[in-house]
Amino acid sequence: MTSLPLRIGLVGCGTVGAALVELLTTQVPVIEARTGLRLEIERIAVRDPDKDRGLALMPGILTTDAHSVVTDPAVDVVVEVMGGVEPARSLILTAIECGKAVVTANKELLATAGAEVFAAAEEAGVDVLFEAAVAGGIPLVRPLRESLLGEPIRRVMGIVNGTTNYILTRMSEQGVDYEQALAEAQRLGYAEADPTADVEGYDAAAKCAILASIAFGVNVVVGDVYHEGITGIAATDIRYADRKGYVIKLLAVAERFVPELDRDPEPAEISVRVHPVLVPANHPLASVRESFNAVFVEGAAVGELMFYGRGAGGGPTASALLGDLIDAAVNRSKGSHATVGTLRSGRIRPIEDLDSEYYICLDVVDRPGVLAAVAGVFGRHGVSILSMEQEGLGDEAQLMFITHTARERSVRDTLADLRKLEVVHRIGSVIRVLGES
Amino acid sequence: MTSLPLRIGLVGCGTVGAALVELLTTQVPVIEARTGLRLEIERIAVRDPDKDRGLALMPGILTTDAHSVVTDPAVDVVVEVMGGVEPARSLILTAIECGKAVVTANKELLATAGAEVFAAAEEAGVDVLFEAAVAGGIPLVRPLRESLLGEPIRRVMGIVNGTTNYILTRMSEQGVDYEQALAEAQRLGYAEADPTADVEGYDAAAKCAILASIAFGVNVVVGDVYHEGITGIAATDIRYADRKGYVIKLLAVAERFVPELDRDPEPAEISVRVHPVLVPANHPLASVRESFNAVFVEGAAVGELMFYGRGAGGGPTASALLGDLIDAAVNRSKGSHATVGTLRSGRIRPIEDLDSEYYICLDVVDRPGVLAAVAGVFGRHGVSILSMEQEGLGDEAQLMFITHTARERSVRDTLADLRKLEVVHRIGSVIRVLGES
């Protein structure tokens, strides 16, 4: 098969855009030899055309006018790697109106206006492909959208933020505290000077929204996602978890609750959340180290799956974009486009109504009767204790509990009452423990 | 979108076929609600129509005449789950001639006559989909064929046989020897009464051929794949590996050698092999336990990827078949079919010409001068020793070496000369150590 070239309009040319241009340079002949498909870069919109990107580009290919790229009749597919909601959203919607396929790595946009973009694409009959938006280079979006479309998926859990996984790995393996690990991550370029978006779980929440949308066919936006970060995790939490056979990971969890899961085509009630989790050490997610990402999928038929790889960086992201470009080229050569399916609206179960085991750490006065007082509070709220350990610290002590499965609301009520106890100086970490889906 | 139903002709209805029928029963309405695509089972060819399969089937759907199913004008897609090369090959080729899409889980067939089947499908313009043939339920074939089509893949390494991984996990975690672990695997149904196909690496070799074909676009058959099994692995090997920070796994390895990898669209020289490997304990493949499968992919742009899940069993295999059926239904609704691409012929580099580090275990007489004699043989063949440990056993001793990277031919010559030494009683395990791609 030989077809007309797929002419690419690239919007944005930072690390990811430049990596894509480089990858195309080497791979275009390979792809043509294997498939007959030809890809070529037609135009690139950048902020500063004079910046040295270390790329050998045809003269006149760069422009500062992104709008002219997405409306250019000589462009077949727009690759958007500028990030952020606007002007990316307007440019992508314009490209779709002009009948162009869109490939994007933009998680903020999709977690905010995904349903609008998908609806516009469906209406116009064009591709919107976004493998690079979640878990970087890992082929995940397409397997979920296509291979597992018929699978009764119960839960998707991902380590989808490399920065926090790097920090937690250092804390766990070197025994350093959060601040030291963050400083090291910043020195190595794994964390930004302002790390808020990563360490508070905002970045993971955007990816969680996208994962839930594609896994369950339900429209989820970033604002729907409950999130906690890792800034409160102490070295003692990590040590206690380790002694008990757990590793602490920041997980994005998208879960589906249906009374009769496998027979109900109705919109599901789901949970979408990002928070630290005590993961059993022999669970596949526990072995995901450093800045790697992984997404663990549980389905009624397929059982357990995990997709592992690099969640960020120029090369991996460019690899995902290239996969989407080939997809777009194949679809174009057949006059078809990818089926996004209509995202239905789903009910989000509030975090207070979820059940989990909990790890809870309290700073208390070290004197007789304290445990009885504390245990009494747990008991009054029906939160039963699975295990307890005390670590003495002079006349202060730490009590570390793992509870049986309890309703979040009851745990919050327990914590509120514990705060009123004179013997409790501080409530430290409260971290959910990974349970069955 | 609503379209005509995709009418399925199922050939074979054992564990996998029955699991597919069950999965379809629950998921057909879900798939229709999400995509408008309808799947329905038209006919099922079985050996014994009176056997109780625990399935609620429409009367008259079963037949003993497989040929009538693959030629039935009322069948749009043939799902072949009978296994073996013949009559599966003839039935599939007939189905293709009749213009039907084919979905198969048959690794023996694809590793033997894959190129013939793909060429026939290309000629007829129909789908041949085979997600279930390698690594069971793990979405792997489609990501490799599509998402990673443009990725400069260097190496694919898989734990693709659950039986041997179960045995090695038991040996490693319980310290039992091979016979005990095999007996346990047989008791639990993970290993067959005659375990040869699994433990000697034949099954993994077939999957290796398919992996190499799709990863590199090169025609590889099972006979091209060098293979060793796990029957010779001793408890001492596992213990030594553990002390040195390794886990022993049976890996299927497909590797690509190109002087200038990224710019060469020419057929590559590749290596395809199945053998035990000492895998570093912190490598993601090392944490793949029990009967799970995983495939590790290394690409120049994407970096490291791993796909993990259940490699066998009714549910996971049915899940993969269902993904392919949806693919076939989508393609049919668009009047298109999957692009297999033409498999080129590639040169297979002989095992003797590969380089690796090696673990080598020798039973020797325990007396002064033995190590000097043994080390002299290594030295004469240019095989240099990275580390050595001796374990005394009365007047016998075991010498355990790990070599620096050496050419396989030189190692074989070394072993041949070691056999001639009077002080060497026996050459035990010789196991390759995982190195960089």
C-alpha cells in the first residue's frame, strides 16, 4: 500500500515537539518501508522561531501563527504539544472544524474539556488521539479504548506521576524524609521549582479523570477527582509500612460500582480519587520504582493487567505521539476515524461513602490509659482495629494503627473525636490500605 | 452508530471457547450500549455436541462439521480456538477465501504458517487477529502492531509461559527443587501430565517467533528459535543467583541488530531464543511471580515498557478474543481491515555468535590446583571471570562462576575443554545473565 503523505502541523515545539521531529526524521523511512504510509512535517507553530532547537528544519516551516497552522489546507493532522487549556482548546476545536485529525498530549485540556473535544470530533468525523496524555510512552489509552472495550473493568489504579514516585522511592529506599527527597528530585530535574502540581496530586487527578473516562465510558473531569498529595508523608510512615509488608505509593484510582456489574449497560456509579496508598510489597505496583509509571487494570474476565513504562520525557512522549500519527495515517488511508464512543454521565460516589482499611498515626502522651481512651473512640464509631504498634519518644509516643475495613465517614468522625482528646497531641498520617476491588 | 450484527462462527468450544460464550452473554449489551456494535454467535463447531458445557445455547447452534461453519454465508467472523496446526490451518485459509475475518488464539499455527495466513488475509482484504495467541489476556499484539509500529524497538523479552514461571517461583521462594515444584504445578493444574512442551521451552519458542514477527516485521517460524528449558536448573543455581542479586526466569528474547538501527529500513539481523536467564532482582521482569506472564519491550525512543497479566486460562484468553472481535466489528462497519504489513525475511544470528555474561556451575574435585586448571581453560578461550565462589561438598566441590561478556562460541569451546579435565566431574548449569540490549 502506498498513499498520499500525512502532512503534520505541529503546534508547540518544546522538549516533546523537538523529540517528535527527531523521531520522525529517523523513523519516516522505516514506517514507509513497513506500511507504505508516509508522514511529513508541513508546518510548526512556535513562540520564538529564532530559538535554537538543534533540529534540521526546512526553511519557512516555522511560524508564530498557530491559528494559520490549524487552518492550513495543506495540513492533514494537527499535533498539539503546547499544553494548558487555552489557547490549546480553541486551536484544537478549530482544527476539528477544518476536518483535520488531532493528536494531543494535553492532559489538562482533556481532563477539562475532553467531552467537548470528543463530541466535536465525532460530529466532524475526525480522529482525536491522545495516547501521550496519560502515562507518557506507555501504550495504554489505545488498549483501554480498543482491546479492553468489551472487558468488564472493575478498577484501574495507576502510578501516573513520576515526580512523586521518584520522591517516594527515595524515601523508601534511602530512608530520607520528604524534604530531602524533594530537593534531590529538584536537583535532578524530576521535580519543578514549584512542585505543587505534582506533589499535591493535581497532575495525577487530571490523568485519573482521563483514565476513568476511557475505562468506563463516563464523562469525568478533573474537578470530579478527590485528591490528596504526598507532602504529609513522614519517614516513620514509610518505615512502619515497610515493617508491615507495604510500600507507600501515590495512586490514581478509578473504580466502578455496579450491583450486577456484568449485565448492566447503564451508566455506572464510579469513584475517582488520587491519594497515597499502602500497597502490599508483593503487588506488581509496589515494584514500580524511581520515576517510572504503571497502570494496573482489574477486569472480571481478563483478571489483572499492568502496563509499565516511562510516563514523561521527550522520547517516550514522542513515541506515543508517533503511534497516534500512524493510527491517524492508517485511518485516513481507509477514510475512517477512531471511535471515541459517547461519554455518558456517571454518578461519582463521594469519598465519604467509600470503604477501606486505614493506616492511622497519632502522637499521644505516653501514659497509662491512653490506648484505652483512643481505642474507645474508634469503637464508638464502629471502626475496628486490625493491628496497633506503639513507638515511644520520651514522654510522647506514637500510636500506629491499621484498621479493618471501615467507611471513610466513620473514620473522619473518629479522627474528629480523637482531636478532642487531651491525650492526643496530633493526628499524623491517615493513609488508605490497598484492598480488593 | 448502529450496524448489522457481527455473526460469529466458533470453531472449538473447550475451556477458552466456553469462556468466550459466557463473556459474550454478559458483555454483548454493554458493547452495544457503548458503541452500537452488535455481536452474536451464529454457529459453534465441536467434536461432541452432547457434552455438557454449562452453557445456555440456542438449539441447533452446535455442529460437528467445522468446514460448514467456516464456509457458512451467515458467518462473518471465524473464531478458531481448537489449537494445533491442522485442521486449523485449512479451516482458517478456507474462511479467509470465503471473505471472513479470522480471530485465533492458535500460537502453534501462527508460529508455523503465520506468513501464509497473513498473506492470504492481505490478498483477500480480511482481518486476521490473534491477540490471544501470545501472553493470553495481555493486550500486547495490538500495541506492538499498532502503537509501537513506528518505534525503533531493540529488544522484546517475555515471560510467556506460566507453567515454567510458576515452577521457578516455587523453587525460588520455597527453596524446593525442580521435581517438587513440577509435581506441585501438576497437582494444581498449572502443568500437564506430560510437561515437555512447557518445561523444554517449545511453547515459549512459538510465542517468541510470533513476538519477533510483529515487533520487527520479519517472518520468523518456531524452527528459527533456539531454545533451552528449565529441567536442568538446580536449587543451588537459584540460591547462588539469589545471593548475587538475581532471579532465574525463562525468557523468550527477540532482539534486533542493525549497525545504524534508527536509519535502516532494510530487513534486520535478529536473534530469537528461549532460555533461562539470571535477571537482576530489581528488574521489572524479576517481580513477575507465579503463573503470570509479562513482556518487556525496549525501544530507542520509548525506553522501557512492560506488559503484565495472565498468559492463559479461559477468562483472560476470552477477554483477548473479545477485544479482537470488537476490532473486527469496527473494521467491518467501516469496510476496512487490519494492516498486517508484509513480513520480510530476516537473517537470524546463530546463538554461537551472541555475546552475554554467563553463570557456570562446575562439580570438581576439592583439592589444591583445581581452580588454577579450570581458570586456565577459561583464559585460553578469552573468557574472563567476573566472580567465583566455591561451595565445598566433602571431597567434591562446586565452583560457581559469573563471566564477563563473552561470545557464546568461546564459552562452548571452554566447556568442551573443561569436560576433558580430569578434575571436573560434571558441568552443571550454564545460564546467561541479562545484559543491556
